[in-house]
Amino acid sequence: MKLNYYQLISLAGLLHDVGKIKQRAELPIKNEFNWTYCPEDEHHKSKYVHAAHTADFLDWFIDRFKIETDEQENNLVNIAAYHHKRGDGGALEEIIKKADRLSSGFERESSDKSGKYKEDRLESIFSQVWLNKKPKTHYYPIKELSFDITPEEKPSSDNKKEYKRLYENFKNDLQKIKKDQQFDVFWDAVEHLYEKYTWAIPSSSFYSYPRISLFDHSKTTAAIAQALYGFHKSGNTLSAEKVRDVKENEFLLIQGDFSGIQNFIFSRMGESNKFAAKILRARSFFVSLATDLVAYEICRRLGLTKAAIIMNAGGKFTLLLPNTPESIETIYAIEKETNEWFEDITFGETRMVIAFVEASDKDFQSGAFSKKMEELVSKLEINKLQPKPTKIVFDDYLKNISANGVCKVCGKHPAREEGSTPICELCNKFKQWGEKLVSSDFFSIQGKKDGFLKWFDVSFKKDNNALLIFDLKNNDEFKGFAKTRISGYVPRVTKEDDDFGKYKDFEEYSGVGSIKTFAMIAEDAKTPNQKGEFVGEGFLGILKADIDNLGRIFIEGFKDNISISKIVSLSRMMDLFFTGWLQNIIKNEFKSVYTVFSGGDDLFLIGPFNQIVELARRINKHLKDYTKNDDIHISCGIYFAKDKIPVYQMAEESEFMLEKAKGKGKDRIGVFGRVVKWDEFEEMMSDEKIEYYLSEISNSFRYSLYQYVNSIERLNDKSKTARDLMWKPLFLYQVYRNVDKDLRADFIESFIEYFEKYGGDFYIPLSYYIYKNRRK
Ligand SMILES: [Zn+2]
């Protein structure tokens, strides 16, 4: 593989500290020559020994992938491994050296001689941010990335053994990557593996505290190094001295955000939600993919590698580019092209908003970087408010409409042809994507041939010569390509469902493996009781949730200890909660839950109402475990609906519940029209006695309990009636008539306690029980 300088610098940046894994595994240096990469102390003892290990690894890496460069001197080993030797390197070595420092915000250096770094464990990024109360510090054990990662106070593991295992597994997995392919495919795969194996490794043998993940340090080093190279190349200032002493703004920090995502995803679905399950997923995939591809196109047009993409989650990306006239021109050009393209597809519902700020070396210093981020975020917000340009007349729109009518699915585009359900080109494409997303193992991106993506084509297989290839399967097995985080779980008909004939009379039913429609998902809410009859309402639960105050946490949470690598870490780890853990738990335990979107800091799910309620509890609980930080919490809104309700209405109603939950002070769940704190919700929902008592009384008495709940709710209100004030004697009378005498005393004591404690909120467990057990 022949590399150009951007590619070379990016790889050198990413892998410059790879030797730390090998060093901590206490493996020998294979090539004696590699000791020359380590500076010596006054007693001629080698310092920064990891540099020799980095060189050792890269010898193997270069050989394995047949990496070649134009000039012998500027090879990957020299550039990556010379970063601790002073003065004797060229411009490229100097660039890596500088990027290494800027990445960590110039944190104070200390020696690695003590050997303590071998025992260190990485501090959780969530232990490093707070708004109100500094959290207790938690650490990660040294292990590879998995779906189940929680920080611990004192993780115990045999570090040396773990480092050795990670190093060997990393090398084994690398060998599954093909030698000859497009650099960007190769880069994604290498980066994916580097994250998998180094996310929990502290980068800190030179810094005072093990606070930065080796992966995020390496990723940002690569981004900074590439930007530095681009800046100096463009200005003809490519010398070690100029790289060191530059006083200008060398960098551009860019953020891009799709506004109007929800309008686009949920826009009208036709009268009967026909194909909704397929199309929603595909539209959501399209938004994430379009975000990825806009970011990628900026890199591609500038000749940069994907190292420039430092964050990318939840429909938003952040890039680090060289501050050159070409960069700025390209950003404007792509913003314009994207928005013209989006006008055609979404009729102005969706818009790409881009903002950028210039940055210099000193902006990477601890305190300064939060100011840069703040500046960038507020610029983006201002740009969002600017009026969007709209084409008044859409080309050929009216002409095409008259021929075949309007698409029955989106109600916007002209239908392609007549038929039982006239459908437009775009919706038809989404319908196909929806099907392929669940049945394919890979997808590829090629340069433009045809189709509706602006610059690229998508196919759902591994194409030779594709620019990008992703593995769609959300599992642990590495098959040579990076895994995508943008595909969400979609429930499908199982063999068991089919044998049972569960949906045989349903519309759109097409056997084992097909995507469940919302009607089928609603059907899954019914569960067998002791007698084996299926009971419960066939309701959908629509859940919308997002992390509270995350914007503030990013900017204020780190106090003075902020650095670009920590910001990147926080974004990546938050995204992982939604794309990793959550998707895995849905796949294994909440199999009927459909992911509309899940990533960044928010999610939107549709499932059987009872699975949605249980899943909401799990999400809240796991978030606490995952972050061990009281300042990080989530607000959630749930709405229950019949499957025939139009999807955009489901979205609006759940959004309304979420807003209500946020309005009451966040860290709350809005469900059954009520808003309660998570603790109270959890207490009510986990109280098995409530369920037991409700199961022991008649259905009509159960319904009459609503009266008391309502009365108690009104007690503090002007609208209270004489009957409300009498709730207790009325309740006692009813209990004597309706509850078995053995249970009576307990029942009264417990229910008076519930009513007084929960007031109107008791509506929640009461309604949940009734919905779950209702019989036809
Ligand atoms: Zn359509």
C-alpha cells in the first residue's frame, strides 16, 4: 500500500503510542536498532522506552501491509517513533511531537521511570465532569471494548497479562484486514480495532494522572497532526522550526449539524402507516449516513484522511482541518451543495448547518479549549436561526404529479408509477433500504454512479474498490471491516412466531425473518397469564429520551482540566451507551422493540407498551451504573398508542411528554400523562405488593380506585368536592365490600400509605396493571 503524506501522518499520529501496550505487556524489543528511538538520560539509560516498542510494532505493521512511501527517510517508523527525541527529526517528526502535546492540553509531564504506569487504570471520563457535585472517581479495568462496560472503584485485573492479551488480539485482528484496498476502508478498520483494544488503556505514562484514554489521545493526535501538515504544506512552511514556532491560527474546528431531523424522519407516512416500519428505519439510517458522508466528502475533497473527523454522533459531526483558504472554500461549497440536495429530497424540512472557528496552539491549553468549544457551539446555534433558503418552484414538480399522482407514503414526491400503493422513487428506495438493512451483513459506499445520494452510491454488500465498507452486524466478531454504529435493531418475525401463526392474518405479513410491522409489535404487548390466555392491551409504547444538560456538561463540566481528547472521549463514551449497550440489550432482551434512532445523546424507540416501560427502567438504571455520576441523568417521555395512529403524531405526543418531564426539573419520566422522578417511578414499579393486591381484587373495584386517586389529587386544589374530602371513609367502605377479609387489614394499611405517599402518581402503577391484564 503506497501512502501519501496525509495518510502517512494520520497513521503515524494514530499509532505513535502503540508501543505502550507492548511495553506494559513486558514483551522484548525484537529489533535492537529500535533502541535508537529512545532518548538517553544523563546515565545513558534509555528514557521513553515505549518509543522503541512503537518502532518494533510498526516494523511488523509495515511488513504486514506492505506500506511504502515516496522518500526512504520519511517512513512510518521514523515519523511515529521519533516523537520523544529532541531536535534531530524533520518537520514530520516535529508535527507528531507537537500534536502529541496539543492533544492532551499540555498536561504536566512526569517521568515514567517509577513503573507505576504499569499498574494504572484509566479514570472514567464520567468521573471527570460535574456541574453540582464532584463525583467519586471510578476506573475501568484494562480490557477490550464490549457492550457491558461499567467503571469500578477498584477494578482488579492482572494488568501485565491483560496488556499481553490485548496486544496479541489486536495483532491477530489486524491480520484480518486486507492488504490491498482503498486507504479509507483500511483506516476505518484500523481505527475501529484501535478503539476496541485501547479505549481503556491510560495514555498517561508521561502525565500525572491516568485520565486520558490511549485511543482518544491517539485519535486526536492524528487529527491535529494531519491539520498541522496541511497548514504548513499549504503555506510552504514545512520545516521543524516553523512547525515549532508558528504563532498563527493553524486550525479550523468545524461542526455540522442536521437540523429538522425529526420532521424528516416522521414526516407523513400515509394513511395506514403502510411500510412505516421499513421506511422509518431507513430514513433514520439515511440521516446518520448523510451526516457521515458530508463529513467524509469534506475530507475527501481536501485530500485529507478520515482522521479529521474527531466526533460524529447523533446527526452531528466535528472536524479538525488545516486553516487554509481551500478548507474554508470547501466547507462553504459543501454546505451549499448539501442544502440544495436536501431541498430536493426533503423540501426544506432538513438542513445542514455548518459553523467553524479558527484555533491556535494556545487554544488547546486546558482552560482555553472550553472557550473554543463554546464559541463553536454558539456560532452553530446562530447559523441555525438564520432563514433557510428555499427554492420557490421545484423543478418539474407539478408536471410529474399530474402523471401518476402523489406518493401515498410521504405525500410529497410524485409517485413513480401507479399501483395499489403509488409510491415515489425516494420512498421506494427507503423501503428497499429498510429491508436490506436487516438482511445484509455489510454496506459499501462508492463514488457516484446513480441513485439519489449526492456524491456517493450505497450498496448492501462488500464491494471491491468501494471507498468505504462497513460491517452492519452489532456483535463482537471482527470480519476485517469497521462496524457501523448507525444501524439500529429492528424486530423480525421469528420461527416460533410463524409456527404459532401469530401474525398470519396481519397486513404485510411475509413470513420468518420479515420486519415486524407496528401492528405486530403492538400484538407482542399481549402476554399469557397463568391460564395461558393472552391478556393485555395491544398498545405501542413510544419512548423519546435524552441526556439532561449535556451541552453544559461538555463546556463547563471539566472545569479547568479540559482538553480536546477528553471532549472526544466524552462524546464517544456517551454515544456508546446508546449505540452499544442499549442496542445489545434490545437485541437480547427486548426483542420486540424497534429503534427509530439511538445515538449521540438521545433515542427514540417504539415497542410493545410493557416492554417499553421495562426498558425505560433499565436505561435509567444502567445510565447510573455506566456513569456513576449524579449530574448525568436522562429525561424520558412515553406515550401509548394504537398502531393505527400516524407515526408523526406518536412522535409529537412522546416529545410532548419528554418536554413535560424536562419542564418539571429533568431527571424524570413522563408516562400515563404524569411526570414523576425516576426514584419514585422505580419504587412504584418495583413494588411487587402493588401488583399482588391488584390481582386479588375484582376488575370493577380496580377501576373504582381511580376515583380515590383523583380525589387525593384534587385535595390541594380549588376544584375539590365534598366527596373528595370524604375519600378515606368511602375507600374503607368499599374495601369492606370488595376485599377478602384475610387480606383486608393489609390492603387498607398499604393503600392508604400508597395514596398518601404517591397521590395522583399512583395512577401509573394502577394503569400499568390494568393495561397489562385487560382481557378482551
Ligand atoms: Zn414518497
